[in-house]
Amino acid sequence: MALIKDQFAHPGLYKLYMQGAVVAGIAIPASEQARCQRLLDMLEAMTHPDDLDLPGNNFSSSRNHYQVTVTGDSVITFSWRGGKAMDINYG
């Protein structure tokens, strides 16, 4: 199922998802954008948050809030409601 704009808290992350290529001016370093895109592809395909609990993702959860590591201290966070990822953010 495709992600929609209302699911994103970070407008730059949504723009990256829609364009699928390195995007300037979105507050996400170009060096992290390919990894973000792969994680967004996983978010799109998953049927449950635990689908992201894979080696290298450093997946963690707390009270219906989840995060996966992009690189270093950068993460993608999201909540899970109604069978889909919501509030998708980068930080």
C-alpha cells in the first residue's frame, strides 16, 4: 500500500519518498537519503511494525512508537495506527 502525505510528519521525508532520488533542501543530508528511501520502501511494504526488526535497522519500540536507525544518531520514527505507519518523521 502506498504511503500518503497525511502519514508524514516530516515534509522533506515525504518529498524524498515521492521523488525517490536525492533531493536538495529537505533537511536530510544527501548521504542519508538513499538509506531513508530504503526504510520508507520497507514502511510501505510492511504489514506490522515488527517487519522492520531486521539486522542493521536497530529497531526499537515503546508504547506504539517505533524507530529505526538511518545512520549514527539519525532515525526514522513512526507510530502504528489502523494497520499503517503514521507520523513518519526523521530526526
